[in-house]
Amino acid sequence: MKYLLLFLFSISIFAKVTKEDWDIKADPAKGIEHAVILYEKGLIDETFTRELSIERTDVKIKFLSKKGIEDYGTLKLSYTPPRENISGIKGTVYLPDGKTIKLNKEDIHKKKVSKEYGLKETEISVVFPGLVEGAVVEYSYDRSFKGMQRMYYWSFQSSLYCYHSEVTYISWPTLPWGVSFTNLTEDPIIKRGKHNKSKSIHITRKHVPPLKKEAYSLPVKSKRESAWFYHKDADAKSNKFWETRGLRFYKTKLKKMFKPRKFLEGELTIEPGSPDAVNQIYEHVLSKHVSILAATEEESSKFDEKYLEELSKADSLSKLSKLKYLYESQMDFILGAYIATYLPEAKIEFVFYTPWDKGFFNPNIRTLDQFEETMLKVTYMDKVYWLCPARRLLPINQLPFGAYSNQLYVINSQKAYFEPTKPLDYRKSITEVELDFTLNEDGDRATVIRKKTLSPFDSYYQRSYLFYHDEKETRDRLLEKLQEEFGSDMELTEFKVENLKTIDQPLIIEETFTIPVELEEAGDYLMLKPAGLFQFTKNPFNKEKRKLDVIFPYPFQTHRTATYHLGENFVFKKVPKGTRVNESAFTFKMNYEKLDDHNFKVSNTLTLEQNFFKHTSGRFFRDSIDPMLKATTQPIVIEEAE
């Protein structure tokens, strides 16, 4: 019966393209421009097999222009093996002249890419063949998971107008579940039913408008019309759910974890009242245990299926203490036990939160599973410590960056409460950039030496990649970033990374590379456009598609100093006046200094003093960046030496 359901599901959309489909034209007033989704259908089935849950997606899309083909003619998918897989990719292209083209293996391209913490993600590009204006494409694929997910997400909305979007959720028979909606512009059609011994829900939204072109600095997902399916906690209907749920979690889980243990005694010597006591314990725990999510490739090879099974059954602290590689919350449990053993007067609290740039806390989703991450809040000798042992690259007592400007759910033996956090102080988030440009004799290329001393956030972010890379992977990543900034014609010749494993020190990256230089003639003079004075060469908010949802995640300050050496063949004549740009988002200062006839210096400071992500839009940032781009691209007047 189950496989018949899936078979019927898969063929329900793969029907002949209708006359109504062919008749659809662009309608900008409606939000239909370069492409349109005619129909999309999702199936989320937790009962697919005893070992697997599955998400099946079927889509029918029409391409209305060449731009639509350029933007949407390649389907991008990704998954993280081994717990996740994408399979069963099928598709058909229907052409206006009546011909059809089936998707084949040559149209599907896979590659492995390195993500944060050394994770290897598989990216899939599906190139629909033979597309022309007016073509209709139907495609489907399955995404399967080992076991059940904590939560499932279905978006009715995308950057394209959608005539019809529907999803069916089939729950595991014995688990209570709920559904929550976000950003709906009108009520969906809901039908509840049964599938074998399981309950199901079918939700339909018709005529869904596209996401506004005004690109918000919030993650795009946070603005979509969507449905969230989740497993309910007990007493989910209680009006005081968030007050009582944390206390129940403490009594059932934390109470037995956060208490002194005889078998942990004797490992450390802690001076009574030592202000360094928490640091000692933290470093000791990190020397004995590593979070699975932060393990290197070599470390990851040590936990096979047998190890993971043993880890999943480790329900006591004595069992956890014998295992080196632990899950995130288990790292918190073991650290809490050490602190309770050696510092019984310390107050230990458990913290749940979702990093703001990954999602937002929704009080209507009444389950602890909605939180993405955990940490400890420890108060000792009137000092508060934020401890994240699962994040091996985060210095001790450093609040995780996604926890700034956030609501933390804090639990102790007496109460559960929400604690708001302040934005990151930009004065504690400073990156220093020093550049040295030497023009060659012909004036068509320059050698650049750049040294970047990174802020705590930039250091942590770069370490989350480079710590897990070998020399070739490090070079490839640095080259990719340089080419984004200076163009594909630049060449990286040398690089050096300092303090990679000294996490309490700023990461320092030194690069030597060459870039092309274009000198424009202006009468008797030449105009040299400086490079490297700003992190962008084009305004990213003018692009219809951005690589990152969030471009400015935290307040920061960047100091740049660039020294230009023209050589003996060219003489410096004139530089622009200093510039100051005061925008509601940024403060920007630019200064020029003549050193001698052949050398000059440019320095600037860019400051973003506060978080704007809660209420700002792409236009807000775009209008701030344009003046800075103008200021950093003003030409320098030089001439050939006599």
C-alpha cells in the first residue's frame, strides 16, 4: 500500500502539460516575469521504512525568457552524507513545438565540497537540456534521512510566483506532532487524515506571490511562507509550557549529570578560590573529549557505526567519560560534571538557543528540538562564563557569535527563563588590513603583499574552514576569495597562516599575489585606480541573487592601510581629497598621504556600530555602500617619469 501511495504520488504531477500551462505568459503586475512555478508537491514520510524517513519533491516550472533559463535552468541541490542522501532524480523537458527531452545521467553533476568544521557536503547540479523560451520542465527527487528529523520544513514561497504548492506530512504512529506556519499571507487549505496507523496532514497554498525583490539582511528562509512539522513535547498545550518544560528537562536529564562524581576526582589540582579554576577545567575537558561535529577527517575515521551505536547508548556520565568523541550536548554534560565535582559552589545552567543567522525562536513550536545549539552558563566567584566545549575553535568564555542579539533559553534547578543578549561591541571586533602594492616597470601589473589580522569573529569563521584543510585546500580557499575580490586574472604566489591553532589569538593571514593594472590616459597624465581599499568591487545588494543571505552579520570595524610604490618609471602627481561618508548604517573615513614622488599611502576605516538585521532591507545597505564604493575607486593621477 505504501509503495502504491508513493507511485501514485510520483505520477500525479507527471501528467501531460495542459493548454492552460502553455497559455501562461509573463504578468509583471502579478509577479510573474522570467519563470513561474506551475505546480509543486511535497511528501514528508516518517514511516517510509524503519530506518529511513523521506522527503519527496515534485515540481513543474515554465521558463518565460532567456533570463529565466539563465537563473533557473540549473537545479542546485546539496546533502550531507552518510546520514542524508538525494536519489531518484528524474525530469522531462517539454518544448513548445511538441518535442520532449528526458533528463539523463550526463545532465546530473555531483561534486564534494568542504564546509565549516571539515564537513564534506555533496552538491548536485541538474542542467535541464534543450531549454528554450516557453519550455516547461517537470522534475522530482527524493531526499532520505537515517531515522527521523527533529523538525521538517516546507516552503510554499520562493523567488518565483507559484500557482499551486502542497505538502503531505505522515507522522510516526506513536509520536505526537504539531504544525506551525510562518509569514502566511492567507490561510492554507488543510485536510487531516490517516495513512495506515499514522496520522497525516495535507496542506495546500494557491497563488503564492514571489518573495519581495527587496532583499532583506535576514536569512531568506525567515521571510518565506512556510510550514514547520515537529514532534511535540509533553504538556505542549500548557499555557506555561516554556516555564515548566525547562524544569522538567532539568529533573529528568540535567540533575543526574550536573553533580559531583567520585570517579572524576584526582584528575586535576584546583587551588581553592582560584580565578583560573574554570579555565583549567575547561581546557582539561577539551584535552580528553572532542565534539563529533568538530572532529578532523582523521579523527572522524575513528568513529564507525559501532562507535556511534555505543555513543547513542551512553546514557550515564560514567559511560560518556570513557568515550573521546561526543555529541554537542554530551560535551556540555561532561563539562558540567567536572565543574560540579571540582567547584561545588559554582552555579551551572544549561542554555538552548538558535543562532540568529540560521533561524529564529518560535514560541508556538513547543519543543526543545527547535533549538539548534546548546552551551553552559557558569557563575563562579561572581563572574559569568559562557562555555561551549563542542566548539573547539571558540576561545573560553566567548559567547558564540550567533548568540549575540538573541534570546537564550536558560535552565537551572530553580527555574527556566529567557535571557536576551546584547549586540556584539564593534570596538571588540576589529580587523586590521595592511597592503603593499608595487607597480612593475611597464605599469600593467602590480605585486601585492597583504597582511590581515582578523577580528574574533573573522578569526573564528576562517578557522572553521582552514583548521580542517591541508595546504592545497587552504591555498584553494584563499585563491577563491582573492579572485572574488581582485578578479580571475590575479595569481597567488605565496601565503602564510599564523595562530591557526592558538585560538585565543587573532588569526593572521599573509598573502603575496599579482594583479593586472589598467592605466587610463587623460591628456598628459595617467589615471591609476587603487585596488583593495574595500571588501567589495560591486554593490552586492544590487544583485538579484546574493551568494550569502546575511552579508553583515555583526557590528565590526575594519582598518585598511595601503602603500603604493610606483617605481622609478612613474611619478605621483595628485590624489583625491580625503572622504568621510556618514550613513545610517556605516561610518567611513578615507585619507591619502603623499610620501614622496614615487610613493603614497591610503588609509580608511569602516565601522558598522550596531546590528540592523531585525528591520533593515537590501535597499538600506545598498544606499550606504554606493558612496563608499565611489570613494574607494577614485583614480590617482600619475605620469611617466622623464
